[in-house]
Amino acid sequence: MIGNLVEFVGGENVHAVTLMGPGVDPHLFKPTRDHVVLVRQAKALFYNGLHLEGRMGAVFNNLPRSQLKLVIGEWVWDQHGRSDTSQPHPEDPHIWMDVSLWAQAPISIADTLALLQPENKTALTSQAEKLRERLLALDKYGQKLIDTIPDKQRILITSHDAFQYFGKRYNIEVRGVQGMSTESEAGLATISELVNMIVDRAIPTIFVESSVSSNTMRALVEGCAARGKKIELGGPLFSDALGPSGTYEGTYIGMMDHNFRLIAKGLGGNVTDERFEK
């Protein structure tokens, strides 16, 4: 999600290398020696922080203080989330799930890149503003789609707790079978509680995620079946990683468009075939 923004803002003037690509779970990512070398050689580093990158955190903490870096998740939280008491806990790293917050990131990326390329500051700022406007339009588009879900079915159940920012922004209750990190495990009590909720509220669909094992979600399906309730296993949603490279879902805009549409359709909303970007 970060790499895609940097590539768009930097354009031809920036060679961006993304260490954690499609389908990679950042919570469980284990850096190799080659990753460490790339990080140390980089002229600028962009990462999320807020404990998202797991074991990469130790690598980042050992970097020279002089190395140029932007910790985007923490920057967005400091600038736009900390003063809003309705936002999720500050240790929740999944800020990109609120498109209106993530739309602020391109400006900070442009400012950081301009420290390396002051001669390109105007072009960088222009690209950042263009992307920000597109993301704010995507935010409104997503709100309209989620608003079509019937009130009694406005609950999103996913593999792990990555959608709290999504829930706050788009007014939908969110429950993750695992915690904020995929390193946590789902307990039997949690699964039993969610089965009861699904049956009682007649929730039609629960969702797997592209970068998380579907085992716990299948346990929910089986638990509901034992109660005489058939539910759909929808997805995959993209939570901690983009879709395959070269696809629409392989961009941040495509990822969130995919999620908006899949969630709205799965929970009984009104979804047409027309996607956000034609």
C-alpha cells in the first residue's frame, strides 16, 4: 500500500523497491540479509510503523538517525487521528483502511522525496495532490456502497482484526477472528461467540483475507452449519497486502474498490458491475 503511493508520487524520478509484495503478511515477515542490505542502501525509507512490520522493526530501529525515513502510519496518526477520540486504538496499524486518512499520506511522501530532489518538488507536489483528490473521491464512493447494506446485516467478520478503521469510517460493525496481528490465535470462545452472532443476526457472508489462512473462517462456517445456518465464505478481501502485481487489485485504489464492492455485495448491498476506475 505504501509502495504503490511512493511509485505514483515519485513517477519516473524515483526507483521504488517494495520489500513486502502481494500476498505477504507483514506481521509475520522475516527479513533476510538481502532485505537488510537494501534497507541500509536506500536513500529514503517509507514504512508504516505501529508494529505492523513485525521483525523488520528491529532492522528499522538499528538504522542511523541520519537516514531519511518517513513512518507513514505514525505520521498519519499524529497529524489526523490522535485528536479524534472516535478513531481506533493508536496501536492499530491498519490506517489505510480509512481512505480519508490514507489520502493524506501522498503529501508527506512528496515532502520527503523533495528533500532528495528539491528540483522536482513542484512535480512531486502536483502528483501528490492529484492522488489525494482521487483517494478522497474513492472514499466517497466507498461510503455510498457500504451505505446500501441493510442495517441488520451491517457487520463485517474477517480473518483478523484489520478493519477497525474501515468500520469507524464507513459505519459498519467489525469483528476479527484473530487479533490485530496474525501472530495471535483464535480461541474456541471467540469462535463460539461469533457463531452465535452470525446465527442470531442472520449474517449471510463472512470473509477470508488474501494474506491470512482461511482455517479459522472455515471453522466458523462449520460451526454455523452445526446450528442449521448456511453462510457464504466470501473473499478474499485484501487487508495487509495488495492483489497480484499488474492487476487492478494490485494498486491501493483497486484493492479498496475490490473490498468495498465485495463487502457490500456479500452483506446484501446494492452493487453494480461498474467499478471506481473505469
